[in-house]
Amino acid sequence: MARRTAPRVAVLGAAGYAGAVASALLHRHPHFELAHVTARSDAGVPLADVHPRTRVPLVLEEYDPERHADVDAAVVAYPHGAAAPVVAGLRERGVRVVDLSADFRLHDRAVYEDWYGDHGAPALLGGAVYGLPELHRDEIAGADLVANPGCYPTAAILALAPLARAGLLGDVVIDAKSGVSGAGREPTHDKHFVSVDETVTPYKVGRHRHTPEIEQELGGVRVTFTPHLVPLAHGELVSCYVTATREEDVAGLYADAYDDEPWVEVVEGPPGMQEVRETNYCRISVHGDDRTGRIIVFATIDNLWKGTSSQAVQNLNLMFGRDESEGL
Amino acid sequence: MARRTAPRVAVLGAAGYAGAVASALLHRHPHFELAHVTARSDAGVPLADVHPRTRVPLVLEEYDPERHADVDAAVVAYPHGAAAPVVAGLRERGVRVVDLSADFRLHDRAVYEDWYGDHGAPALLGGAVYGLPELHRDEIAGADLVANPGCYPTAAILALAPLARAGLLGDVVIDAKSGVSGAGREPTHDKHFVSVDETVTPYKVGRHRHTPEIEQELGGVRVTFTPHLVPLAHGELVSCYVTATREEDVAGLYADAYDDEPWVEVVEGPPGMQEVRETNYCRISVHGDDRTGRIIVFATIDNLWKGTSSQAVQNLNLMFGRDESEGL
Amino acid sequence: MARRTAPRVAVLGAAGYAGAVASALLHRHPHFELAHVTARSDAGVPLADVHPRTRVPLVLEEYDPERHADVDAAVVAYPHGAAAPVVAGLRERGVRVVDLSADFRLHDRAVYEDWYGDHGAPALLGGAVYGLPELHRDEIAGADLVANPGCYPTAAILALAPLARAGLLGDVVIDAKSGVSGAGREPTHDKHFVSVDETVTPYKVGRHRHTPEIEQELGGVRVTFTPHLVPLAHGELVSCYVTATREEDVAGLYADAYDDEPWVEVVEGPPGMQEVRETNYCRISVHGDDRTGRIIVFATIDNLWKGTSSQAVQNLNLMFGRDESEGL
Amino acid sequence: MARRTAPRVAVLGAAGYAGAVASALLHRHPHFELAHVTARSDAGVPLADVHPRTRVPLVLEEYDPERHADVDAAVVAYPHGAAAPVVAGLRERGVRVVDLSADFRLHDRAVYEDWYGDHGAPALLGGAVYGLPELHRDEIAGADLVANPGCYPTAAILALAPLARAGLLGDVVIDAKSGVSGAGREPTHDKHFVSVDETVTPYKVGRHRHTPEIEQELGGVRVTFTPHLVPLAHGELVSCYVTATREEDVAGLYADAYDDEPWVEVVEGPPGMQEVRETNYCRISVHGDDRTGRIIVFATIDNLWKGTSSQAVQNLNLMFGRDESEGL
């Protein structure tokens, strides 16, 4: 009897931070084979020259649908807008896709176009599954196209889903703090070390594109979402302020939601960004503010891992019938 | 005609971060004479050995009311509770005081005792003035005892006062981020470099003692206030989320409040913590979130300067009839 | 046929940084069983409360030779001086030891006592093996007591051993830069975030105790060794300046020495501290300075991993006949 | 009698870090008038928009020799090579110049061309004075063209000049650590926050262009000079290792050299980079390594202040007959 061969996976856009981490995880994964790593800007260069920490012995190539779609699955790490047509091409060839962009996260095309502009492959929107395993595990297992959540939404939705499900979300403020890798690898003035060091900078106030995703997955509640850049490399904390619609056993809701989840840790003390660094964990801590009646929920993740690439692998594991924690 | 001699000032508790900055500012001030610097732990050591950046050529001495109260004014940089009796002693000797502790900030003794425990000199509460010049300039000018605001309240009150005065504060969440010097100089596990680096940590959730001060100065509105430690040395940002009670020309309110203020800069872009480092400036930026109707106000200060010690000098200038910006 | 049971290992001093990393590595190691974690200061507390990142589900206990020496091996993470008697006790009970302290690193008792004072178990000095696998692999495999190298010596010796073996070391200056975790977990003024941030600080100039270890392993050459504290958590770089005794094919020496080494990477570009973080790798880069004739060698490691605890596991693997890379 | 008007100064290249600091210092200087600030890339933008911390109320303009040479002096903050022709033009119009580039630092044109390529205004080389006041105070006072030293040379030369003068420099290794602002404001991969954070990176090993300057001012001795990038914004430390040619009272040499210098502090403890931040100070500490006979000298400066722009103002003060510390 022939041994089942490992599913072959390509990572498109592997020269960015997210693509590099996805490549490293898949390269050392016991049950996938990393078949191709592609990139536009650094084509011809070994991935390990651009990102030595990955220690992936493959050369970056310019993506060529003829040559690189000979795989069972692809992780697409393209900018928003650029991803949709490439994903459509891969799907036509029968390749299963985890897409790291926002292109397939929003079910409602009108909402997408409000925040992002025209959509490049609207026909695929209906079949895409929002890839947050803790909320959509079963759908992911059967999906051919998984829209991997944004980093902020991963943390914010995990922080608030137990309250949302119980109908407790009356009024929501999400104040997020993120390391600089979340802003991508392209060198710009605002990512220059001197610009980031010894300061905290709010950005895209009232108009960050992760907002509609959070609202979709929390059942449509309106949220104020404000991200801040903090002087660290990777890691993300969301501080969520909720005016509850009624009294409730909040601790019980979180225990029910997460006691059996392998990658969510509900803790009593501070959430602990260092504890999730380069892991697939999300750590959550919940507080009541008796004076004001608010519930305050903190959640922390590594934006490049649970916030992007290790979650992509978690999704791939589910899509291919493996234990979702394999290789993580 | 004899030249007026410079008022002599003592700094009590000069070995801490705040006391050291106050000493340095007064040492180089054109119109005060720094007469004494005292400290318990480092008595006998030159201040410039403990804090070389100050370049103050005085030796720290253990405070002795007999010897060190021969001054016109004192800046008291003691912990809460420890300050009150020392301030009382100085006032009995006719010394004018800027107290950096919380002991005289709250007008309502019951509120103080709720948050801090017994008060050590309640008789002085009535005469103390809350030392935020932008709100209480005239009272400070005539005061003998000025309670210097906490660092978070300085930023939060300046951020929200224009809305408070207009009766617009319906619901307030304040999410604050502070450098580590705000937590003091004593070495502890949570201030160890390794504990702070590459992480953001909320602390004293729902119970930080700066809360009642903020509420007092904003006219009694309830606020949710959550500070976070961020990996930087000094600097502080407050992100304030307000559900306004009605529509209003918010930009106009801030222009009215601050156009003539020498140390408040209302800016359009991000507030800019680096821009206020080692200055007496507070920078404020105001945003409307059209989707949710919220007003979002950011304010940033250097917690050791406008948040503590340069504000103390601003207050001393006012108390002694000088231009409030002298030496700053 | 009965399955061989996993060797049981205790970590003594598991509440410090090094002990915690060793515990985490052994807990998830496929062929060792972490049997006990001990600590003086936090006895009774789960290790995962003190160091959540370890996720080790054991409770710290005060070390008791009667109860905790029921193991096949121990990693001893005690301060210098305190380790020797405990190691002696473990050896008497037949426990094999990797000692992280300096107590058994120097073969010459007189040299030890010059730098450290009296030795607590001189009888064991003769049998101890210096635990740098790249230099002493075979001896380690047969040893019952392995003296794990200091973090600086690990990097410095790996950087210079190929030159030392070739007799090229004429004159050596080692300028080292280390993250703060190298200075230990105890909170002190010099490890306070504010003291370390935005500065570089040389310390123990001319008298750091890692010096004699480096000299011993490099064949007795005198070195000037100067460590500096830099604002980062873990990671270490040594910059070594050598006046060579003659011309030689230096690149060839490094290729010969390290081409087959699994954990040493000789690279062309900068050494790359981020590339070794939380790994057992040492990265080395070698440069010739034609103008002065000097050879400049850089080596970087994670001081808590290859510099201490992952190297301890590498040694344990060798001592117990496993592949030296297992679990790393 | 008419009041002497303040000399008018232009800063060319004011959008970079060095030009911005020079502009800020001159704007608030009691005896110069900042007349123009010019820049190529941000022409038309207020300097305070690009560098808000300067609070300079001038608009950046593209440099126009017809309009901007109506000044008494200019600080030229151009890249090497670009400076020479502009400086020549200014000199033709009688404008006195402090040039921050390397173009006029090396007296020997051949040495310049070895390291930098063709020289754009060799006729001016003879009249330029190397602008290190502690070494060349009198010449600077009479100069029309001052070549402001590089940041590393400022620290290294001040560290070693007392030994050089005494003929003690036998063999010199300089290992330097610099904050990222030293590498300029242009965004590049190697200045991206994520590239710099948690690492130390040597660069231009054996071929940094500050080397010949150091050698020129130390009397021609050959030095090995290796700079490293460290994760901080500004500040620079040089660690200098010297094999002395003979025994000597080293402490006395430093006392003789610097006791009367207003901006050099010789200290016993660590040099203290935080103590010189945003000041014109250089702090030096000297150690003997008895075991190896080496002398180890540390010097620290703020690379943008004493290393560049405040030193430029110190030079301007001298050139215009003012106290050299004015406005610093």
C-alpha cells in the first residue's frame, strides 16, 4: 500500500513578514510539504537571505500560475485587492486557499466596497469561510477558501465573542496596541526606528479597515476601534470596554467558551504579551469595573502568529483533516 | 535700592525621579535659588551621583525641619500619606508648598479616604488649590499650598476639560499608556527591563487612584480609567473616548480653551509623545468618529515634566508672581 | 520487551531565567521527563505563575536532597559558590549533573580562587568536563558532571577557537554586548527599565569573571574582555579583535571547524542576533581588516539558550546517548 | 549708538536630523538669528511639520544661492560630496560656513579621495579648520570655514587625544555603539524598527569613512574602528582599547586635558549615555586593565548634539567671538 504523500503547499508573498512566518511553519510542519515560496520584489533570492530566521532552503520565485499552482493548497500573503484575482485563479485550478488579505473576510460585498473599494472576485465571497477556528471550526474543515482574519480582529473577536453570543454587548470601545511588524515590512518614515522609539502613536482613528470585520463577527454591533503603534516588534494587545446590557456571570461565559480551546488561555492576571510571542496562543483576561458597571476585556496575541500565520496553519490543519495544533 | 533676593526653595524627596527633575529645573531657574535637596535613602550622597543628568552640585541630606525649613517654598516629592504631615509642618513655619503627592488634591475628604485611607492633615484640605494652571491659574497665584496634579490627571483633564465645561461628557473611557518612570524608581520585578520590554501591560484595572482626581476636575462625571505600562522611559498618552451628550463645534471649544495657553498645543496629526519629551508641553488632538458618534481625544505629556515637575515649577512661578513659563 | 523509561531530570533553581528555560525545554523534550522544579524564593508557587511562557505544570518546591535526588540527572541553576556543595551531594547520590554555575568550569583551582574565592568542592574539579559540545563532544558524552559554559565564553570561544587551534591568536580584545536577562532576574537599580533604556553601559571593566574561562579554553592566551549592557531582553554579541601571529586562510579554518556543526552558522553578512533568539544556534561572521592586519570575528547567541539552557540540554542529550539536537 | 544686530545664519539641509537640531538651537539662540532653513525634499513645508520638536516657525525652501546667501554664516548639512560645491559658492559670497559633511575634514586630498572619491572643491581644503573646539579652539575662532567633525570621531578623538599627545598610543581598537539617528532619516530596511529592535549589528567593518579622520587627529596612528547599531534613537558610545607604549600617569593626562573644558566630563563610573542626551557634553571614563596592560577609555556623546549640531553651534560661537557655550 502506498504511503500517503504530504499535501504540497505554496506560500505566495513570502518575502513579507507574514509570508515568511507561514513559510517557516510549513517548512518544519510534520504533515505538509512547502513546495514554493514566491515574491515579486526579491525573486531569485533565497528566502533565508531575506529572512534568515526562517532557515527555509527555498529560493523566492516570481509567481507563475503555470508553474506554482501544482499544489494542494496555497497561503496567499498579498495586499488587499491584489489577492482576489490570484485567489480566483488558484481556485479555478482546484487549489485550496488560505488568504491572509481582507478580500474574502466580509460576507457583504457592499460593506467590503465601502471600506476597500471594488472587489476583484465577488463570485467567491459566498463560499469563503472566516478563518477563526474558535468560532467557525466546522465550516473551516469543509472549506476550500478560508479568509484568515486580520490580526486586530483575531484578538478583538476572541475577547468579545462570549459577550456577543450572550447578547451583552451594549456599547464597545476597543483600544488596540500593536508592535511595528503589524504595519508591514516596507520601509517608511513612520516605521523608522527613530519615529517609533519612545512614543505611542494612534493611527487611522475612526477608519481602520479591521473595523467592519470585528462588527460582522460580533453580530453587527457598532464598535469604536483605535489602533496605536507601540515601540516593540511583534505582539498586540486589545483593551475592550463594554457597557453590558444586563448583569450576567461573565466569568462563566468565558469558561464555557474557552475551557476546551487549545489556543485560548483565560487568565486572572495581566494578559502577558511576552507569553504569546511566537506562539499560536491568545491570552484573555476579564475585569469588572464596579464603579461604572463596565466590563473590561484584554486579549493579547502575536500579530504575526495567531494574528496571521500560525492561525493560517491552524486553518490548513483543519482543512486537511489533521489535528488543528499540528506543527504549532 | 537693594536687589530683591531670589526666593529660596527646598526639594524634599529629591532622590526620586520627580524630585530630581524638580531640583534640576530649580537649580538652573533664573529666579529661584535651590537651597536644599533632601532624601531618606541616599542622604550624604551628591544628588549628581544619583542623578548625574541633573548636574546639581548639592548633597542630599536627611530632611530636618529645623534646618531645611529656612526657605520661602518647598516642593515635596513624598509618597501619598507621607507627604501630609511634612507639608503641615512646613505650612506652620510659613513655607509655601507645592506638594507632588495626592494628599491635597481631592477637596472631599471622604473621597480621599475611600481611595487612600486616613488623611494626615485634613485641616489643610480646604486651603489647597489643585495645581493645573490651565484650569486654576488665578487661585494658584494666591495659594500657599498647591496640590500638583497626578501625571495621568494632567493629561486627561486637559484633554477633556473643554468638553466638560460645555456639558458634553456623557460617557467616558480613558485608556492611558505610560512610560516606566511613572511607576517610580524603586526596583521591582515589574519594572525590570526584561519584564517591560516587548510588552504592554494594563495595571490597577478599575482601581487606579488617579481616577477620583480626574472625576473631580471634570465636574463629577464617572470615568473608566485604565493605565497601561509601555516599553519606554518617560512620556504618557491618554486616549479618551467620549459619547457626547449633543452635537457641538468641538474644534471651536478646543480653540477657545487653548489658543492662548503657552503650554498646550492642539494639533491635527498624531499627538506626538517625542515632541513633549523633557518639555512642559501638553499636545492634544481631537477626532470625531462619525460612525459611532464618539469624540476621541488624545493628549500626551512627559509624565515627569508637565505631568509632575515642570508643572510644579510653573505653579511656583505663578505663586511668586513670575511669568509662568520662566525657567521652563 | 519493556519500553525504556525516559530519564528523569530535576531542575534546581528553576525560578531564575536560566532555570525556567531549562525547565521548559525539558518539559517538552521527547526523551526526558521533567521530574522536579525547585526554587528557594517561590517555593509553593506553580512555575507557570512565575514564568507563564514556560507552560510547565509543576509547582516549585524548596530543594530537599531526600526527595528531589530520585532522578537520573539534574540541571543546577544556582549562583556561583552555592552550586558546588549541592552538586557534590547530587553526585554522591549518583545523579548526573549539568551545572550552570562557574564552580566547575575552571580546571585550575588556583585560578578559580583568584576570581571567585574559596571553592566548595575541589575534589570534583578533576572530573568535570567543560560543556561546550563543539570543543569537547566526546568527553561530555562520557561525563557525569558537566560544567556548562558561561554565556559570554560560549560566544567568545566559538568565535575564536579556530584561530586558537591554528596558533594565530596574538593579541585579543573582546568587546561584548548583552541583553539584560544576562544579569539575572533580581530587581536592582541597574536593571530598572529606565536605567537600561536608551543607553549602553560597560560594566566590570577588566574584571568580569568570564575572563579566565575564555582564556582556559583558548589555550591560555590573555584577553581583554569588556561586557556592555544594551537595551534588549536577551541576545548577546561578541566582537573579537585579533592581531594574527601570521597570514593564514582564515575562512578555511572556520569552514573546517564548523561546516559539520549542527548549531554553528558561519555567515557572510552581519551575525544576526534576531536569527538566534530562542534557538541553540551560534552565528559567526569573520572579517579581515586589511589596513591594520587585524582579524575581526563576531559571534552571536541567545544568552539564555545556547549561552545557558539549550546548551545544557544539548549536553544532557550527549550524556544520555541521544542525538545532541533532540528537543532543541 | 546703534545696537549690534545679531548675525544671520542659514541652515541648509534642515529636513534631516542634524539640520533640524541645528535649526532648533539657532532659533532659540540669544545671539544668532535663524534666517533661512532649506531642504530639497520637503520644500514648502513648515520645518515644524517635519520636525515638530524643533518648534521653528520657518518654512523649508529649496536652496537658492541668490536668495539664501544673504547671511553672515551658514550651517551646511548636506551629504558628503554634495556639500563641497555649495560650500564653495557660499564662501565666494563671503558667507562663513560650518560644514557638517566630511568634505573639508581631511587635510590630505589623497586620503579624502581614497575614502570618498573625487573632491568637489579642493582649493578650500587648505583653509578649512577641523571643528573640534577642545583641540583647535584658536584656529576655529579665526576660521571662515570649519569642518565639523563626524560623530564617531568627536567621541573617539576626545577619548584618545590625551594619550595621543603624550605619545602613548601603541595599538588602537575602537568599538563603537550608536543609536539609529546616526544613520540618517531616509527610511531603509536596516532602519525599520523591526530590523533594529532586540539586536546589535556591526556595519561597515574595516571600512567606515570616519576612520581617516580619527587617524588624522590622533597624529597618524592606525586604528581599527568598528561601529555597531544599537536599539536606541540617539546617543553614541566608543569603547577604546589601547596598548600603551609605556607606563604613565594616565589620570593626570586626562585631568590636564579636560579639567577646564566646559563640555567634557571625566567621570569614575560608567560614562552615562543618558546623561549627555540632548546636551553638548562628552563624558569620558578611563580604566586600566592590569592583567593585560591595556588602557580602556569610554566616551559618550549625543551623536546629533556634541556629535554634530550643538558642536556646530559651539563652533559658530567661537567664530563670532561669543562665549562658546552660549545657547547650548
